[in-house]
Amino acid sequence: MTAYDEQRLAELIKALPPAPQAWVEAAQELPLVRGQLDDIVARAEADLAFRDALIANLEDALRLEGYKPETIPLDELRRRLEH
Amino acid sequence: MQLTSLPDAQLVARCRSGDEDAWRELVSRFSRYVYAICCQAYRLRQEDAEEVFQEVFSRAYQHLGKLRDDEAIRPWLGQLTRRLCIDRLRAGSREEIVDPETMPGGVDDKMETLDEAFAVHEAMAELSENCREILDRFFARDESYQTIGAALDIPSGTIASRISRCLSRLREAFAGRNPEPRPSS
């Protein structure tokens, strides 16, 4: 890589604006979300009534158990419950 | 050593061991790069870009263990982002034929620029926090002198000269990290 003049450096700083903060925060929360997902699937495997409730109405069943459905990747959870 | 100054390979190793703070830093470190590939190189609409952005980090989190070379995290994320952007464009191309590799400006050229930009942002880490903030706010966040002055509590009349001084320091820092090859004799 060659040395750059200051104008080129300025252009390159400009080329990487920050991503929207909400996107970054959502991606940073992934470990928490993954943990929740694993927890729900494990509970569903151990408790058939809970599993049936999830399959009948996923969002309601999650709310009843104190989860926040809007923070959980529901499509992925459905896929994992089907297996 | 602070997480922000950990080399990529060590940061990846910490993420793999389940360190959630390391994961936060990893997302923070590469978020601009992934975002720029989505929005600048592939020109995805904002809602598509957001989905690809989340999918990139979700897959990265799940498959970090498969990364063969921890130092190669950035090119790996870059390739993953490119593949997901192309998938997204193809999925949405029923009405409009899109060939991402022949888009105006050329994706490869844009990727090269983004890689250079990433190297410049890395060099900014060697500047004082004040310099980093001023340069980032003015160029990357497109903030006015007035906004920067108010945020950093410095007279807005001095911002231009500070920008110039900080750019000059950045040039030195960047040259130190990327020395020009000596001409062969």
C-alpha cells in the first residue's frame, strides 16, 4: 500500500460511516439471544406441554413464559422445534 | 490489554471461548465494514442491508469455530457479506435483472477501497482520542464544525486547524504501519 496524501485519507475515513446503532446493538446481543433460543428448545424437548403450546401459538406461549418474542428469531425457533 | 487494542486473532479466540464482551468488540470493530459492503458495494436498500447485516453476524457467531485462520476474520466476514448480498439481490431480481458483478463502479474496485478504508481506520487507533473523534465526526459522520465543537467542548473556530493537524498525524501513523516498498536496485 502506498503513502496517501491527506485528501485521500479523508476520503477513506469517509468511506466507512458508522452502521446504525440499533443494528450494531442487535448484533452485539446475539450471544444472549442464542442462549435464550437454546434454553427454549431444551425446555421444549423436556416438556411436551410447553412444546405443544409453542407449536400452537409461538408468540403467546413465549410471552406466557416471560420471554420477549420480539427479541427472538422466531423463524429459526420454529425450524428447530420442527426437528 | 483492552479489548479494543487486541489483535483480531486474539479477539476471535476470546469470542470462541464465550467471552461476550469480546463478541461486542468484534461486532463494533467490523460493523462499519459489513455495513459499507451492503450499502456501498452492493447498494442494497436499507431494509435488505439490515437483514444481511444481522445475518452476517449471526452466521459469524455460529461458525466462528470453523474459521481456519483467526487472523483472517476480516476477509472471511467480507466474503460472507458479499455472498449474502448477492443472494439478496438475486432473491429480489424477479422484477429487475441484477448482475452484482457488473454494477456501475465495479464491486471489486469498491471492495478494494473499503479494504484501504479499513486500514486507515485501524491506523486512526494510534491517534489521540480527541483526534480520532474529530476526524471520525467530521468525515465519517458528516457532522458540522458547530456540532463537533459542542460535542467535544472545543471552540468551533479551531476545528478546521485541528482537522488539518490530525490528518497530518494520521498520515504519519498510516505511513508507519504501511511503509512504501524500497525500489529494487
